[in-house]
Amino acid sequence: MTPFESCLAALKRLGPPETLFEAIDRALAQVVGHKLFTLLYVAPNGKRVKRLYTNKPKEYPVGGYKPIKDTEWRRRVVGEGRAWVGYDYDDVKWAFFDHELIRSLGCESAINQPVVYRGRVLGTMNLLDKAGHYKESDPAKIEPFAALMVGPFLDAIATDPDIGKV
């Protein structure tokens, strides 16, 4: 079974969405690799994100909204729905306020892959690893996995009691 087929099987199973999240985590570790993997969904106003899954819950716990500022990174990934690749620590520092924590985990490169449905960015799949780990061609390898996240992201947004709060 390919990594994608494993994720499709997880998507079809009854059970909590974490079953799929963990399958995608494992699959992407095989496809492009990562040290840190998170899933964030975007509030409908586009100004906040909430962590839905993480493979490092101590450093990056699930839940809790955090604001996203109007930056070039946000315009590209959330506004335009285009993947972003950061190749080294300078790129990570440019994009993320928590770059020091990211670096402390041994991560100095990143891919932020938007999860898009009907022209709307629902959230992002975020993969981080050592400097120089990712290539410009990697987002195309992981984009099919993002499509599997549409349902779970829509469910999370629809059932979040805090979604309308500022």
C-alpha cells in the first residue's frame, strides 16, 4: 500500500479524525520527511488560526487560536492559496514569530501547504525539518494529501464553539 493509499484507508474508517491526521503524518514523513508536522485551520475571517494536530504536543499543543498578521507569508499562503517553501533559518525567521522555538527543535526549513476548497483556504499542513531539507518540487508531492484534509477541516470549523469570537 502506498502512503497515499494508507491515508485514503484512514479517511474511510469510522473513528476520530486523529486517525487520519496520524496517517498523513506518517505518510508525509515517508514522502518528503519532517521533524515537526502540524495542521492549522483558519478562522473564516482569515485573521486567526487554530492548531488541529501536532506531532510535538509539548512544544506545539493542539487548540487555542493565535492571530496571523497581514504579512507577505499570509498573503501568499492564506490569501492566494499558494504553498510556501522556506529553505533555511533566514526564511523561517522571516515567516514565523516563533522561529527560535522552531530552531530549538532542529528545524530550519519549512513547507506550508494550503488546504483549499472552492477557492477558500481552510487551513495549512505545515512540515518543518533541518536547513536545506525541502525543495521547490516538494509541495507538488504533498498537495494530494492536502485534499484529504478538506472534510476534517470543514468539520473542525463547523463545530468550533469559538469560531465567531474575536
